[in-house]
Amino acid sequence: MKLIRIGEVGQEKPGVLLEDGARLDVSGFGSDYDEAFFASDGIPKLRNWLAKERGSAPRVSMAVRLGPPICRPSKIVCIGLNFRDHAEESGMEIPKEPVIFFKATSALAGPNDPLVIPKNATKVDWEVELAMVMEKKASYVSKENALDYVAGFALHNDYSERSFQLERGGQWVKGKSADSFAPLGPFLATKDEIRDFNQLGMWLKVNGEFRQSGSTSKMIFDVPALVAYVSEFMTLLPGDVISTGTPPGVGLGMKPPQYLKAGDVVELGIEGCDDGIGKVHDDVDGSAKWHVYGVQPYGLLQAHAIFGISQEMHLMDMHGMQLCRFVENAPVLVCPDAHTRHRSRFRCVLLVVNIETVLIFGKGHNEIGL
């Protein structure tokens, strides 16, 4: 099966992606894809439920947002430098044991949610990775039995802010954990969907140009080895994520280094099973896509538009054109006027950060900015 979650942020419902690409709402099953679902044999139970109820379960429009395919897990464990040539391009030693770091679970995002560049960020980088999701509680498991504890696999982009990660002291988690830095999906492919997780092609493009191309066959430590190793140092709970590392081609390793900026488009995928791990319905190349719109200063914003005083406000561009209006001081605001004015195919969103800064981002072919 291919598990998906559909709906607006915080209102996602569990679903299944069918063989013909249609989306099925399986809320009637009675459980979202959380720790309790995986721990209680949710996958075989859902499969049995579908065999009886598939015909009556509602179909979901392709226009509905895809969320991450699992609920927020107890932890996102990442493996660093797990491809020899990636370690070399990063100027780091080949690890003798897996390098473990964490990513804040608040970074979890849907596969097509916009990437938000953090405040003071200057070196936002990309990393296509294969992620696995745990099905059972795992502690001190053997490599031979490790796959018995895995529910399935998903596409993950381990976004990283390199100056936070490498130049600010402390641990890597600082450069890995900003909001939107862990887009997961579009679906969670259960183990039976993947014939050979050691032979999956991985790729990533920025603005249509290939940046990363590799294969899981090049991993220094494979999936069973990673499950066994991580479970030696912590208990993995059902629904936990392990992201297995990235092949070469990150922005840090380019000469000179190159990083993401407002307006860039990132596409990525993992291929090698029947339908791949990273394909989504509205991209002909089977990729997940992010439009990055970044930070825009704007002096017309007032503090009471942010901190809770009830007042309607308007944001105008330099020509006096209304871009949006602020009502009830909500920090995240949909902007239909900007949608119309810029003729983007999808809506855009403003995120108010403070009295001087607005993040503008959205999905579509036209850049939206002030």
C-alpha cells in the first residue's frame, strides 16, 4: 500500500493512493497514521478493511493538499555522511560508524509545502534521502531481524542551513530543524511495494538542472545496519523516522558553493520500484516540487497586525495595488488578491514574522513578490 494524508495543515485525514493514482479517504477506518496505528498492526488491519470498504470509501480531489504521510513522530533520526563521495565533497572523514543527528519533529512538512527560508539564513542546501518509518518498538535489534521492525519507506529532503549547521558551534541539529526543513512523502510505501531497497535510484534538480544523482547501493551502512545501530543507543518507537543519508551533489560541495534563494524550484525523486517512492500526481517527471519565495521586508506592517489587537489592515505594493488584507490579526493569511494579480495557478500565503518582515511563498509558475 501507499499511505497518504490529505487536507490542510493540522486537519489532515488518512488516505491511500490507489494503483490508478486516485486518492481514497480512509477516515472510516478510524485511525490516523500515528504511533498507535503502527503499534497495533495498523497496516494489515487497514489492508483488510480496504478489501471490504474500498468501494464505499470517498475519493479525494487531486487539488487537495498532501500532508506528510505520517503524523508527527516521536523523533526524526538522521544519518550523516552515509555516502562515501558525499563525505569527500563535504571535506569530512569517511565514518567508521554511522553519524547520528536529530531533526526537530516540528520541521515535518508535506511533500509540496513551500520551503520557508529562516531568518538570517544564507546557506540553505538540499539533500535527497530515503527515509524509513518504524512499525514496531525497536531496542537492541539484530541486523538480521531489523526489517521486521520497518513499516515502509518515503522520500525525504533533508533541507539544511549550512551556516547554522557548521559555523555556529554545537550540534548539526541547529541547521536541520527550521520549519519546513523535513518535507516527507508524497506517500509512505509499505515494504511489499519495494522489491530491493538496496537498488533505488536517487536524484534531485534545482531549477531544472541535475544536482544529485546516486543510488542506495552506494550507502556505507545499509537499511538493516542502520536500524540495528540506532536501536543500540535509543528505543525506536512505532512511527519514528530514520533518514538514511544523501548522495553527492549538495550545494555545499559545489565550487563555488551554491545555495537556494527566493524563486528557486527543487525537484527530487527516488525510483526503482513499480511506481517509485517520490512520484506525485501533478508532476510529469514524478518529482516533488518546492517553490521558494524567501523573505521580503515591508515597512507598512504594524505591530498590532501581529500581536492580537482586532483590526483590519491592508498590504499594498509600491504602485498602490492591494496584495492582501489582514483580518483578525491571523499570522498566516491567504491572499486572493495576490493570487489574481499574479495569475499563479495556486494560492499564495503570507507569513507575518515581525513588524518588518513578511515571508511570501506559494505553488505555481509565477514568482510572487513585492
